[in-house]
Amino acid sequence: QWVPIRSLAQGHRRRILDHLLALPPTDRYLRFGHAASDEQIGRYVESIDFEQDEVFGIFNRSLRLIALGHLAFGRPAQVPQRPAMVEFGVSVLPRSRGRGFGTRLFEHAMVRARNRHTDTFFIHALSENAAMLKIARHAGATVERDGADACAWLSLPPDTLASQAEQVLERRAGEFDYQFKRQARRLRGWAGIVGDIRRQMRRSTGMHAIRREE
């Protein structure tokens, strides 16, 4: 299922932090490879380099960040005897699972990596992170397990005019979707205010009517 994905910037650090802090302990463990505390997650969010990396997510109608992807570029070699590769991390809130958001973010990330002339897509995950490894295998990644850890890498084809156009269209669609939801939320807020005013007016009218009868 196609879902709009919005690129994130420094102004979204708070939303990213809220998303990651909302992950239950088991999900934090799978996402970071250890039982990350609130303070550790805060340091991770502050360390994100938005000029170097690619960060993107999926928002619900209330503009809550329900799924997050992070492409980390320019890192040292993750596997001995192999060149440095772009590294991908993903998280989806429990209530939003089962809708293909993880796969959607993975596919989006591959296009972004291709368009930045990256030839290898890398994932480091715990062996027990079955959902992430399943997504990687489905995309054709090679997965190797080493005890509690697993590494997956996927060779990417060169970028093309089509992949560049796809990125531009997805960026525009994600931005349009976000702005549409923001306006819809504002309208719902105004509708709630108008509803409250009307209810207060009805109560006031009813009280005046009772007083006249008295």
C-alpha cells in the first residue's frame, strides 16, 4: 500500500523524540540493540545530522509521527574488509503495525540511497528482530547471523532519471499530505470551538427562559 512519507528536518526533533520515547521497552531494545533509556534516546535525537543524513516519517491525521526511518550516511565501515555503507534504522508505533509502514519506509530509503550514489544498503539488527530481517530478505538482502547480532546488506542499482523523478514526486506528495492534515486539524479545532460556543449559548438561552418563567 502506498503511503505518503514526509522528509524531516531539525524542526522535527521534538516529534522524533516523542515518537521514540513512545516505543515500549521491547521495541527500544530491537531498534537500538540495547535497552535505551530516555536520556540515551534524547542524546541520539540530538546527534542526528540532518544535513548529512536522511530522516523521514509517516504522520497520522493528528500529525503524530507513527513511523520513522533514518538513513545514516558517511559512517565508518560497518563490516571488516567492506567499504562504508549507508545504514538504515526504522521504528513503527505498536498501534500502527500490520499496515506495511516498515516495508514502505524501507523502499523509500532504498530510493533515497540510490539517488545519493550509494551502492550498498546496510542493516545491523538483533537476530531476534524478525520483522526487520524479513523486510530485508524480501527486498533481496543477504543476511548473516553472528550470535545475538545479524547483518544484512543489499546491493543497490545505480540511480536513474526514473528514480530521481520518483524521489521528487514522493517528496511533494509527502509535503502535500502533511499540510492537508495540518489544515484539517485546524478546521477540527475551529469546529470544536464553534461547537462549544453553541452549547454555551443554548445553556444561556435555557437559563434565561427558566428565569422568565419564574
